[in-house]
Amino acid sequence: MSRSLAIEYATEHFETGRFLELLDSAVAHPTESQESERLAALYVYLSDFIAPQVQALGFEVVIHDNPVAGRGPFMIASRVEGPGLPTLLSYGHGDVVRGYDAQWRKGLEPWKVVVEGERWYGRGTADNKGQHLINLTALEQVIRARGGQLGFNVKLLLEMGEETGSPGLRAFCAAHKAELAADVFIASDGPRLNAARPTLFLGSRGAFNFELSVELREGAHHSGNWGGLLANPGIILANAIASMVDQHGRVKVAALKPRGLPAAVKAALSDIEVGGGPDDPAVDPDWGEPGLSASEKVFGWNTLEVLAFKTGNPDAPVHAIPGTAWALCHVRFTVDSDFETFIPAVRAHLDAHGFDGVKVTQTRMEVMHATRLDPASPWVGWAMDSLRKTTAKPPALLPNLGGSLPNDVFADVLGLPTVWVPHSYPACSQHAPDEHVLAPVVKESLQIMAGMFWDLGEDGARLVRECQP
């Protein structure tokens, strides 16, 4: 009974092909939460696939309807070894984006795992079926290595709507707060910094979406007859956006920037290099906030992006002055920003620059709040040490993910320290055709999580005491 034995068991599970078989079974479920006709499949994934696996490990399982009608269900699975033991809450999502079946490369398909060298292709292999199955498999191997025990209690929350913005998750967790009470949150989603470097992140940037629109008149008018006489909404909107963010991507609205870059965050990012992978796009060094490193721009600062811009008829343009223009924008923001000030700030900025005719509207999409566990938390040092011990590599510590996750529900609603250990890599093609994971990353991730869960059984009680106020 030892840590090395747990890691050996996890490695064996990979090398014998059992994990690949498990992942193939998961991928076969077409759990497209963006398609309303797949609602039954979302339930089946939990009831017929996940529930039997965790019940075999001693979990009690309850599947709940979503408080938002017509949306995917939730599962709470609990394994209690003792009332005085530390309690882990883990999370995953079994839903995926649309399969886009016809767009996959020849020989590949979304609902079957296809192996080509080190790449395992299939929808959900990276996001998120492969990731939560790695963690469940690691728990299984630690239970086996410890002779049927973990040394801590486990609660597992699985949702089936993350790819549609996690509708109902916040309300569900608030309503089931007692059932989900724990001492620490450890889960997996998103990519590592790069394929070779084990990574921790402690939260995520938020995502705030808003629309800008200019509506001057109905219909379009011939530019030969009216050009120079009629205001062009596309030009007005383009200039309005240019007043907010310059040609180098530098945000010009003070309220859309964070209050600063904390010293602990700057220190954590000092050895983080972004990009450089074989499938990564080339970084534009002069883009974004001046004076910041590439990692600080992505993980420690805010960005304002234009996601879509439409005026006239882009697919069949004619020589006419359009009557309207529209743009969808968003801000990726850190915990050092207050998103509730964004719309008033944009409105005030546009008015001050003479763009009072530009309408600003927050989209209906729910805001994903920004979160960040303090890098000085004892849980962070412990998790970093665990990764080093297992891999003999220097892990990357990201104070928060550059993208967005519903981590605010776990950090703010449930009040937990949050540690994420991603098992994918940046070029995995998640959300696109040909999604895949890398076999070496899967193997190492199984080892990492077996080591981490073993360490939690050894150190959990001490860490809980150290984190008490």
C-alpha cells in the first residue's frame, strides 16, 4: 500500500487499453447540449454510463432535473468514509458541443474514438469526458491501492449543460449547498499551458458580452445618389469601436481595465511562456496592453474583443449606404474588475466622444464571473508539490485560466478553494472538428491524479486545519 502503487495501477489502466475503452464508451453518447432533441441522451449519459461506474466505487447517486426547464440534468454522487475526514468536491460536464459530423477529416467521426499515433480523436475526448474520466479512474486506483479506502470523502457534481453556458448551475448549487459542502474543490477542464508541462490554474477570467448598434433608417440607399449626404452607420460604429480600443488592441476605456496586476500574480506568471507550440498561431508581440509580458496579457489583464461586425449585406454587397450596423463585443476580465460597471462605463465613454447614437446592450447570455484563488493558499503549494513529485517536472501555475469556466459557482456560491488540473493541451481542437487528446498527456494525467488523490488522503486533514480562519 503506497503512493507509487497507486500510480502504478493508474499506469497499468492506461497501458492495458482499459482507459481507452472507457473513453470510447463515453464518446459514443451523442450528448450535444446545444440540440434540444438530445435532452434524453444527456440523462442517459448520467443514468446508464456514469452512475454504474461510481456506484461500483461506493458512491450514492442522485440525478436531478435542471431548475431551468428543458435543460440538461445534474448528478450529485457522494462517497462518505467518515464524518471527521476532509471532503473533496470534484466536477465535470458530460455534455459536448455539436458533433459537426460532416466536417471531420476523412477516417474520423465525432462519436467514436479513432487512434492515430499519439492522438485519440472524438468529440468530448478533451472537453470534458476524457478529463473527468481520468479523475474517476485515478480515484478508483487509489481506492484499490489503499485496500478499499481513500482517507477522505468525495462528492462529485456532473452537469450536462456547460456548453450552453451552464444554465441552472448557480441556482442548483445554491439550492443544494449543504449536499455539496466540502473543504476543497479539485477538478479538470481546459488546456495545460502546453502539452509537455503539467499545469494548475486557480480560477478563470470572466466573460462579459455586449452589443453595439447604430440604427439610422430603414433600408439602404444608392451610394451614387446619396453618398456624402447620408450618415453611414458602419463608419459611425467602426469609429465608435476605435475610440474604445486602438489599432494595437489597447483598451482605452479605463473602467474596462483591471485595477492592477497583483504582485503574487506577477510572480506566478514570471516563468510562464505562451504559445510556441507546433499548432499555435504566431503571437503578435505589439498587440495588447504595453509593458506586460505575453502571459500577463492573457492571464492577468483584461481584453476587449470584437467578435462580429455586420453592416449592409456582407454576402452580396451592393453600392448602397446601409441603414444599420451591429457588432458583438466582449470583455475577458480578471477578479480585479467589476463587470457591473462595464455598460455604464461604455455608455459614458461613447457619449463623451460624440457617439450618443450608438446603442449599448448587454446580451442575454449569463455573465461568467472572474475568480482566482490566492496563489499563497496552502492548497496551491500542496498541489504544486504533488505534481512535482509525480512528474519530476516544474509545473506551471496560472493564477487563472485565460478563458472562462463556471468556477464562480464553486468559489463564490459554495465558498471553496478551487484547484484545477487540466488534462488537455491548447491545440486539441475542442469545439471544432477533429477534437482529440494526446495519449502521453492522458497517461501522465492519470499518474498525476492518482498521486494527488493519494496525497489528499495523507495531507488533507492538515491542510483543512491550516486553512481555517
